[in-house]
Amino acid sequence: MASERLYTRVLYPPDSRQMAALLTANLERAVYTCPMDDEAIQANSFLPDPPSLHSVRWLRRQLLGVLAEERLLGFVDVAVGFDHATQHLMNDRPIGLLRFLALPQDYTFSGRVAHLLLQAAEEFWREQSVRRVRAFSLSTGYPEFQLGAGILPGSWEDHQRWLHQTGYRPVERYYCLTYPLRPTREDIPPPGYSLYPQYDAESLRYQVYEKDEVRIAATRMIERRVQSPAQANPVAGLIELIVASAWRRKGIGRWLLRRMINDAFLRGNRTFVTFVSHANQAGLGLCRQTGFEEMNYRGYTLEKQL
């Protein structure tokens, strides 16, 4: 393997079969992740506007692979655009987005592959005049990856090492909190507030209005069957819980979270899961007060200035 000539090229839809093996090996190492079949790989990797659980403004995307004699050894999914943290900057320069990095399981060999992939990614971003890159951003992850969180697991030591050596630095840390589903005491909605549900076979969302006029809160969960831990299935993932600043500390977030827990239980799920940023102290406190347990897990979003 060490003597083989490695080279980088753009990947195309026919490469999806080789990508599947790499994705499976990497995704099996992440908690609360779903299998990806060829249809999912095609949609996530080769559509100009791929599926995501949060709003993203994609401007340009590319998939780059490292190969040896047409055998795919690793790939990186890169883009230019605006993620959830930057999309409000309408007049600002777009950023580079590193959506996913798949490396070989051979740790001693993964460094060579990572170096070539990250070098090719930087060339792509510089051609687009990108000055800042966000890697493994919460909003840009594959919907199958950590229930859509898409952040970099701290246990992926090879990814962590090669990204850090290339100049990437963590800017956000995430905790994974779980709740073994059982009925919980549900608060009565405060007077004057109306709750509007939207649901389908795999998701549920609520919007809260004051006097049917002003939207003051929203929450959303999805339902999946995951690879690990298998005993958690089926799993409900809390994707969003937002309360407008003027209406916080009024019990609305607690009311919505408990309503979601009871709904997830009634819909047949066994586990409730959410990924919460270290900066969201209110969200962390609410989950812990409600009975969520913190897993031995850390996830990261990283940034680099070009």
C-alpha cells in the first residue's frame, strides 16, 4: 500500500458504490447513525442542493476522492455557501463548508489520504475566493449521520489529528443527551398560547403562537432506526427547540419538551436523543432538569482561516 501512487480526482455518481464501503466503515463508528443506501449516497453527495435537516444556502459543491489504481481510499464532501450560523449574512462573503471526511481505517495510512484530500479541498475553496472554512457544521451534516447533527465525533482520533495538523481548530463542542422514553408530567399550556402541530410518518413539529398572531416558539423531532446502539430503536431525535427571546423563562420550553417526550413515547419510540452545544446553557439545563442523561460523547465543529 505504501508504494502505491495516490492521486486525487473529482468523484461522480458512478463512484457511489466505492463510497458506500467507506461510508459504512466510518458511520459505524458514530452514535445514532442510520445506514446509507445508494439512493441516499446519490442524494447527499451529488445533488447541488442536497437534503439537510436545517436550512443551508448551497452555492457550489464538489466531491473529491483519493484513489490508487481507481480504488477509492477516501473522500471529502466540500461546498461553498452559508450554514445555519452564517446564512443571515446576506452581504458577506460565503464560507467554505467541509461536510464530511471519509478516511481509511488503517490509521497509519489515513494521514497520507487526509493530507491529499484537505489539500485538494483548499484548492477548491481558494478558486472560489473563500477565506474561512467551517468543518462538520451542525446544519450541513448528512440526515443519516448522528440524526442529522453531522458534527465530528471526538472519538474519531484520526480525523481530529489530521484536521488539527492542517490548521483546523474547534469552535463548538456538543453533548449528546438521551432520555429512555416513558410518560412524563406534561404542563398545561399557558393561557393565550396556541399550539399548531404538523406531522407525518417520520417527523413531528409544533409551532406556538400568542393570541394566534405572533409565533413565539417552535420545536421539531424526527424518527429513525439507527445502527448503534441497536437496543435504542426506534429513536426520536429532537432537532430544534426555539423560544423567542422575549418569551423565555415563562415555562414554554419546558412545556414543549415534555409534550415532545410524551408524543415520542406514544408514537412507539424507545429513546429520545438530542445534540446540544456547549454554548446553549439554557438548553443543557432544561434537558438535565427533565431527566436527560449525558452520554460519554463529545462532538465538534471546527474552523480554519485560509
